Amino acid sequence: MVGETVPSGSTDNRIEAWQGGLAKTVTFIVTEDCQLRCKYCYIVGKNQARKMNFEVARTTIDYLLRERVRFAEKSVVWDFIGGEPFLEIGLIDRITDYAKLRMYETNHPWFDSYRLSFSTNGLLYGKDAVQRYIAKNRKHISIGISIDGTRRKHDAQRVFPSGRGSYDAIAKNIPLWLAQFPDAGTKATVARDDLPYIKDSVVHLFELGIRNIAINVVFEDVWQDGDDELFEAQLRALADHIIDHGLDRDRKCSFFARDIGVPLDRDNDNNWCGAGKMLAVDGDGNFYPCVRFAPYALEHRPGRCVGNCFDGIDSNRLRPFLAMTRTTQSPAECMACEVASGCAWCSGCNYDLADEPTVYQRATFICKMHKARVRANRYYWRKLEKRDARGARGS
């Protein structure tokens, strides 16, 4: 099963993280159900049976607010995920009301600095219950709707259980979403079959009014000879369109960034994502270092639980994740690569695909795809600089 992710806190998102990415992210897996069966989805264990109950959420919140030394961040992101989180909007409303009340009652610094975060497939966005929740929490909420691009690209991957595409059902909610969150971004994913549609899809998302597009290729072993060349050609065509139409002035696409494709900064040995610093809790109250280590998100390995809401964090179980850095996970050739910066990985995906049950073996299946992106990225910035130089001479 092909998985997809845009690492939380990753610089590859190119969408500025709230509070500089330094807030504590707590993810509630409120349901393992979803209306869709996206072909690349990393959640391989979708089901209708496992849902969170309020007591688990309440106990989790009480534990987090009580342990101020362990959870010393000045801000918090209360993150809700599924499956599809809006399937449980009533439960989410109870959870967030309780969190707000307890943060206030305990005089917790998070009361003055919190965000409610959602990544949704968009199908339920226009429903009355969802809209009431948004209105109630408007000053503290951020919502991303996942849409992959053109109808052809989107419907090739993001399908209902019957196989029917979901584009029309989601696209009808995009205008309302953007009216409420004009600067919101979407997360798009590229699988092997989608390569010919990258340029048209990003352009289409811009035309829908989406100005921030976080997009990445899947990390699994799906790429074949020649895919990198097609990928580069699509990115060059996209670069031409963005620059020729001046879209770079008020839009962002994460495929193009100034700080990728150079040797590593040896003073920065951070993990790519926030696994181990984040916390995810499932319906039974089990804690995970990231949602990608929960059982329903793993195809080959068991879940990696690091505690629970009743007994708290198990420091011995958490310790391996705190030791994850670029160096501890990467092979020597990655560390010595001349274009290594910006080359992404997912620690949960690494664990699921490793030869042994370790969190320190990095999957490198996107190596050629990253190098193709670097070549196209250099083309983009050279062309942009030439355009701007011509403009300066003509002014």
C-alpha cells in the first residue's frame, strides 16, 4: 500500500507553521473510518468500529495539562485526524470545549496560545454541524482540505469504496472553504500514475484560488526507470507556467524552494519531521510518537506505543524517537550527497519498510525523484532571476 505524507513541521511544506513549528502538537485519532479509499493512503486499517470516546480524550487532556514540566511548550496545537475527523464533529466539539475550559481553570499558558487543526477530505465541510463548529472557534481554527488537482488526477486516486471519484463532491466546498480561510493550503500527493498530470494539476489548484500548495511524491518503492525524467519535465513545464504568468508573486508550491539541492548543513542534524516531539492518542488512550506509528497506519510492523493517557508517557519507550536525527537514520551516501538538502523522509514509513524492526533505517526510494526535483528547482530559480533582471532593466 502506497503511503503519503507531508511531514509535520517540515520545511518542505513551504507553508509557514504556526508559532514557527515550536508548539506542542497533540493529535486525537477520533475515528479510523473514512468515506474514501484513496489508493495511496498510509492508513491501511480503515474501519468503522474503532472510535474515540470522550473519557479517553478527557483523561488525555487532564494528563497533558497536569504535566507542565514534561510538556513545557508555550503553545499547543490540538489536532484532529481520522480517517475523516469531521465524521465525529460532535465528539470533537465536546473535546475542544473541555480543553478550553480546563486550560482556563488551570490557568495554563496554552489557554492564550492554542490552535485547533484539521486535515479533511472536504466531503462534510459544508454541513451545518461543521459550519457551526467553525463559527464557534473561528479565531483559533485552521483547516486544510486535501484535493489533488484536476478532476482526472484527483479521481485517479481519491475514490469512494465503489471506485467512483470524489472530485465533484469535494470541489463544490472549495469556494466556501477559501472564503473562510483565504490563506489556507492544500496537501496534494503524487503517485506514479499521476506523473503526467503534475503541471496541469498545480495550475488547476491555483485557478481554484488555492494559493499555498504542499505537494510531494510518495516515499515507497514504486518508482521505475524514467519516472524521474518525466517528473523533471513536468516540473519544468510548471516552472514555465508559474513564472510566465507571474504566479510566483502571490502563490506557493512546495516543489520550488531556494534552500533545496545543496550539501547538508552539518550544524543541523534534526529529524525531518516531529516524530517523538509530537504526541498522538488513539481511541483506547494509547500514545504514539506520531500518528504514523499507530497500528492502523502500519502495514508490515506493529504499532509503537510510548505510553497511555492513564499511566502517562513511558520514557524508555519514547527515548529511541528522541534520538532520531538525520545522522542516526541516514545511510552514508545520503549524508555525503551534494544535493541532500530538502530530501524528505517519514520516520513512520521508514519503520514500516525497514529490513528489521528499527526506527533508524531510512527509506531512500525517492532518491532519483529528489534529484530530478533539484534540477527542475534550479531551472525555476534561474528563470525567475532572469525575468526579474529584465524587469529591473526595463523599469
